[in-house]
Amino acid sequence: MLGQLHIKNIGIIDELTVNFEDNLNIITGETGAGKSLVIDAIGAITGSRVSKEMIRTGSDMAFVEACFFGDEDDTILAREIYQNGRNICKINGKMVTVSELKEIGEKLIDIHGQHDNQSLLNPKTHLELLDSFAGANLFKVKEEYAKVLLEYKDVTAKIKSNYGDEKERARRLDLLNYQIDEIAAAKLKTSEEETLLARRKILMNAEKIAKALNSSHEILESSVLDELNHVGKSITDISDLDEKYNELLTQINDSYYNLQDVVSNLSDYISEIDFDENEQEQIEERLDLINSMKRKYGNKIEDILAYYDKVKEEKHFLENSEEIISKLKNEQTELEKRLKNLAEDITKKRKICAEKIEKQINNQMQDLEMKKAYLKFEFLESEDYLEDGMDEVQLLICTNVGDELKPLSKIASGGEISRVMLAIKTVLGEYDNIPTMIFDEIDTGISGQAGKAVAEKLKIIAKTHQVICVTHLPSIVATGKANYYIDKIVKNSQTRTQVRRLSEDETVREIARIIAGNDITSSVLEHARELRQKSV
């Protein structure tokens, strides 16, 4: 939900901050006070087009920042708009493009009343909403369809990889045979390279190793062992005089025997020294071969061997292509039959669901003083198998008797389209994942019973979404969980917009102001108070 909105230098707004609540937020104010500017600012922060004309007179730039509260993490969107046309957009402090800002903004907030930022005007969302409404019954069929489609695509790809041209197939076979023979002749083994590198390291340091082993053997055998033997004899003479001398003798004897083992090991290592120049040359040649194969077939010997298995499989496929392709085409035909049947079942279920939704939405529009309007889903069959069937779906609407059905985006009136959206959201709102909805101009051209109906539907939507609504109708104002008043003041010869959260008494007085203007009597206040009590 939209938690906090900060605006600076937009229109007559100098600087203001609004903290919104969940549920239903109502914004009122005098004409020209800046209500539309707040909505424009929210549009800007969600990626709508902006112009430098929206920047406050005398300022170099405008700034909008919005904090959206989520179940786990908060999201902060920010946008700077400059007189030279430059825009700086940020998401959680990281610079992004306007299109990236719009992409995430459309997932967070849905503005109704401005044609350029309404998710339901996008036909891509219509099928998603329809399927969400259909629920588990349709989901099972779509799940099976997706599984079969994956198999169908896999089989089709195998058929296409046949190199149907005889010359192309022969050329490919020549290449595969060459690669298979080359890899087989190399007789590569896993971990072979590591063993060769370790042996090469020994051979490259042969002189150093021999010198160290011989020198160590000579020192230990010719002097150290003799000297340690003399030390042992000396301590033996006093070992029976004190236990500590006896323990010392044991340590000396242990050291002597350990050193004898070291000398024996050194002798063995020296006898093993066999630094054959031919061996080193063979190792270098083998490593060169391995590196050559790695450049061609993979980064590691394991990758080369995996590639070897792959090309052998492809060779088998090409050599037996006629038989294999025949089987694959039969499999493709069977899969396509299954796909077609599943797609038809999906379409059937969607159309049944569409009729139910159409009826419910059209009933809602009747309540909203759109007596002649009706809405219908249009189904077009795709020539291809799409990811979720063969249907291309969009919502069409007719608003006047005798008019043709048209896409939702063709509705001209801001208030009219807002009421259509309200009707749709009342029916489909719980299936819409966008957390925040804004309704602007929703009360244009309606009053009385229609206004009450709008208020009731806003309350229904606000049970599952955060709603922000700009209105002039007392029946809608009376439903607000949080009410805000926007007005303008003149200070130091400059006009500024300010916004404040209304208390309960102030909300009642605002309802009274909208009912009677500035002529607020006690009876008008009482009527406003009754309306408030009945509406919340």
C-alpha cells in the first residue's frame, strides 16, 4: 500500500507530505486547490509521462517520492523532473529508467481517471483476470495444456533439427564423425589433467628436489644420528638415578628411531628419482592436446566427454533420421490433437466464466447510472498455440443504445471510465493483485442514488485493497476511513497548497460544506453527522 507521499515544486504545491491509511482514503477540497496535482504526482512516481510545465513557477526541478509498504519489504520510488527535460528515477535509492519505474509502478498502484495508467485498459490483463475468476477448475486444464505444449515444442524442435536437405545432412555427418573420432582418439580421462600438472611440477623442479633430498640424507646419516646416539649413551648412565632422567632417555630414543625412519624414507625417495626428459616432453605434448580439445569442445575434460556423448546421439539421429522423424511426426500429430482438445476445453470454460462475469459487471453498471451500458468479452482464436491456450481476449463495452461495442480504451469520459472500472473492480477486485487503487473524477455527472452506490462499491473494494478517492460527493466522503482536505493559501505573495488529515468532527463539517457550501446550519451539520454514522 502507499504509505507516504512527498511532493515538492509541482504546480502550486510548494512542498507537502501525506501519510495514507489502508482501506478507504478520501481527498476533498475547493476547486483549484491542487487535488488533481496530488494524483498527477502519484502518476509521475509510477512512470506516467510528465512535462516541464508541471514544475512550480520559479523552480528548476520538481520532486516526488512515495513509500509503499509491503508484507515483507518496503519499496521507495522517487522521481526528479528538471526544466531541461531530464528525469532521474530511483527505486530504493538505485537509479532506473522511466520504463523500469513504470513497470514496478503498475504492479503497485492502479490509477482510474487517467487513460495512460490503467491496467484494465490493457487487453493483456483481461485474460489474466478472467482466468483468476475461473479458479481451480480451469487451472487444472491449463496445467495439463502447459505440460503437453512443452512436449509438443520439444518434438517439433527435434523434427526441425533434422537437416532435411540431403547435402546439409551429409555435411553435418562428416563434421560429427570428425569430432567423434578426434575425441575418441584422445582417450581422455577425468582428473587426468590434474595428475599431469602435478607430475610436470615435480619434473620442472627435479634438480632442486634431488639436491634437497641428498643433502638432508647426508646430514642426518653422517652426523645427526651419531651425535644423537652419543647423547643417548650419556643419559643412559644417569637414567637410574631419577625418573625424570629415565623419561628424558625415552624421548631421546624415540627421536633417534624417528630420525632413522626419516633417513630410510629419504633413501627410498632418492632411489625413486628418475627424471626422464622424455617423460617431461610427453607430459607437455599431452597437456597441449588436452588444451587444444578444451578450446574446441569444452572448458573441462568432463565437458568434452559430455559433448562427445551429445554428438554421438546426434549422429545416431541423423543416420536413422527417416525412421526417427516418422515416429516424431506421429508423436507430434497425437500431441497436437491433445493440445487442440485441451485448448477447446479451456476456451469453453472461459466463455462460461465470461458470461457470469459480464452479467455481474453489467448489473453493477446499472447501479452506477449507466443504464444503457453493457460490457462483453471478445474471444479471438490465435493461429498458434499460446502459453495458456489459443484465446486472445479483450473486454469490449457499449455505453449508449445503438453504439457498437468498443475496447475499454475508447471510452472518452474520465468519469464514465472510472465508473466502468469501479464496476469491474467490484466484481473482480479480489482477483487483482495490485494493492492500491486510485479513483479520480469518479463522481462526475452523478448524484443521489448513484452516488450512494459508488460509495458502497468503494467500501467493498477497500476490504481487499487500499483505495484513494478524490471526490465532491458527500455520500462518498462519509465512507472514508481517513479523510484529507486540500486547500490553497497565499503567503508572501505566493500561492501554496497544503493538505491535512481531518479529525472526525472536521470530517462531519466537510460533509456539511459539500452539502450546503458555506451556509452551514445546525440542521445541515446534523444531516452530515447522520450520513457519516450510516456510512462508516
